[in-house]
Amino acid sequence: MTRRPPLVLLLPAAVGVAFLLVPLLGMLLRTPWDRLGELLAAPLVGQALRLSLLCASLATLVCLLLGVPLAWLLARTRVPGRGVLRALVTVPMVLPPVVGGVALLYVLGRRGLVGQYLDAWFGVSLPFTTAGVVVAEAFVAMPFLVVSVEGALRGADPRYEEAAATLGASRWTVFRRVTLPSVLPGVVAGAVLCWARALGEFGATITFAGNFPGRTATMPLSVYLALETDPDAAIVLSVLLLVVSVALLAALRERWITA
């Protein structure tokens, strides 16, 4: 039997819904729908969209290559200081993105702890480049993948892996043929969240990679830039990001997240 919610909870909940949805509704109402095709065809919008999709996809690939083994390490091994390591890995989730950008700049910049050697030995300079955008996005997005995959690994039944090991399978074979398929939904969900976080990244990107149109100006940065010169283009870019976010959340809800 479903009870009516008490009024003392219903009123604040309604205000909370309005607080979250009214600004989005206001943005949709201000969207120049009659000029939508023209604005979508503008060079600024096209460049930002292509760059954002490319960088977010590459950042997600980097996170998969590094984050899945890291999640396995946290979930299935007993390395000393595992709790501290887990806390450090998830720090970028709560760290202000601008601070993350500053940290990247002082480590991977031309005079940074690592960047000075990349520049001197290999001629590689990451700040204010498209590669720098990928690095910044991967830095802030990887914890979302690690947390998702680690949770899936902890919930998986280890008996199948033990059975495969007793039959003579190597550790790599067990991971590739048994462990990874069993946690694939968690990996996919984490990758989608990681991609969405990378797509919307702003603070670390503008601090570490700058805001150069066609090279580092992703969609969030282009929204910020267009607000001063072309507000209609800024609204269109914002609506695109909103549509992508809603679509991703809907896909996660229907396929990978149970009620």
C-alpha cells in the first residue's frame, strides 16, 4: 500500500525539483529554434563539437586502458595501503577541476616535474595542445570508471575465476575470458559516465590546455567564450550538451542501473 507523502516533505521536494528543472526549462525557452540549423552549421559550433567528441573518446580510451587494471588491483589484491590508494585515486572526483589543472601544469608543463624531461628528451609539450585536453579530461574522469568497475568486481562471484584457474588457465586468460565478461556491464556503465564527465570538463581543461578555437576549445569552453560574443551560439552548445547528458543518463537507467 502506497501512503501519501507528508506535506512537510512534499513541499521541499517540489521546490527542489523546480530548483533543478526551471533553469533548464528557461534555457530551452530561450533557444533560438528558428535559427537552430544556421547556428549548428556555424564554424564555432562545428569545431567545438568535433573536438569535444574526439577528446572525450580518446580520454575514455586512456581511462579504460589504465583504469580497468587499477580497479582490478583495488578489488582483488591486498596491496599495502590499499585504502589510502583508493582514497587518492578518487580525489579528482571531489577536487576542484581548476586545482587539478594547476597540478597537471606543474607536473606536465614545460618546467614541470615530468614535463621538463618530456620536452628536453622527446620534444613533447602537452600544455595548450589537443593532447593536453585529452590528459586533463582523463585526469578528472578516470575515477568514475575506477569506482564503477571496482564495484562490479567486488560484486562478481570469484568461484568462476577459481574454477578456471584450477583447470590450468593462466591469470591473464582468467581475467580476459572470465573476469572481464562477468563485469562487462560495470565496465560499460563506467565508460559511459567517464565519457560524459570528459565531455563536460571545463576547469582542468582551460587551466592546463587553454582556450584556443579549433585546438583546445571544447564545447564547455566554447559556451563560456560565446557568451560574450554570440549568446545564441552559447545556448545552442548548451542545449547540445544537455541532450547528450540526458540521453546518456536514460541509457544507463534502462540498461545498466536497476531500480
